Amino acid sequence: MSTSTTTTDSLVTSGETDTQVTSDKEILAENIIRKNLLWGAGAGILPIPVFDVVAITGVQIKLVKELADLYGVPFKEDIVKNLTGALLAGLGAPTVAAAVTISAFKFVPVLGPFVGLLSSPSFAVAFTYAVGKVFTQHFASGGTFLDFEPKKVREYFARQFAEGKSVAPKAESHKPASKAS
């Protein structure tokens, strides 16, 4: 099937297949996620308790907006805030408590910022990775913000969060994927 579609960074001309368009979008989505992993890590490093959480939330909003733009989904910031909060809550009380504790621990003089420096960035990267993967899958399948149901993706999100933990140490050294020419 031939298409004539413009993606965010490339022009797909007549004669290329829908599969190629999908591959291009998948590569672009992966690049968006990888770029935002670094922003997430940077937000997690912030030494000021609570401010780090606000910054990480900002990264999530930025990530989802970029993915929504890529897939042509109208962006709704207020809905995104609620959805990412629901995804975080879906990880369970122990994970949420750990994230809050890490941020709050930064209040402890000397040792707190050091522990936060070691822990917050990896949590932020794993969460950013999982959010990116979940929304990429949802948008790629034709979904929008209005039909996104966090409960239905809870298991997939948890798997992506676990995978994101292993991505965290590699985030800074990983170059974004490039399209093969």
C-alpha cells in the first residue's frame, strides 16, 4: 500500500509502505524517549526536595507532548498529569513510597543529597522510559488521551518500569537510534 505521509523529521514519499512509515515513527518515538531519559536523570539529580518531583513531572509532560505531536494526537496537559499520576500509583504503594522517601531524604544534611543523587536519577529514568513506552504503544495503535485507561496498561507499564531500571545506568552513554538509509 502506497502512502504520502510527512512525519516529524522525515518525508515519506509515494511507493513506501505503511510498514516503513510505522518503522520511521517507531524510530522517532524511540529517539524522543531516549532524549527525555537524560532530561529525567537531570531532573532526578536536583538536590532540592519536592522541586525534583516537579521537574520530573515536567519531563513526563514534555515527553508525552512530543509523542502526541509525533502521532498527531491533540495534546491535553491536564489529562497527561492525571494519567502519569495514575500510572505511578499503579506501580503500587511500595514503589510510590520509595520515590517519595528518596525525595524527602534530600532534606537530611550531608547524607541526604548524596543518597538522592544516587537514587533519584535512576527512578526518574525508569519512570520516563515506562511512560514513553506505554504512550508510544497507545498512540501507535490509534489511541488518544480520551481512551487511555491506566488500569488496562498497568501490567505493561510495570514491565517497562522494570526494564527502565536496567536502562538507567546506560542512559547517558546511549546514542539515539538512527534510521537506516
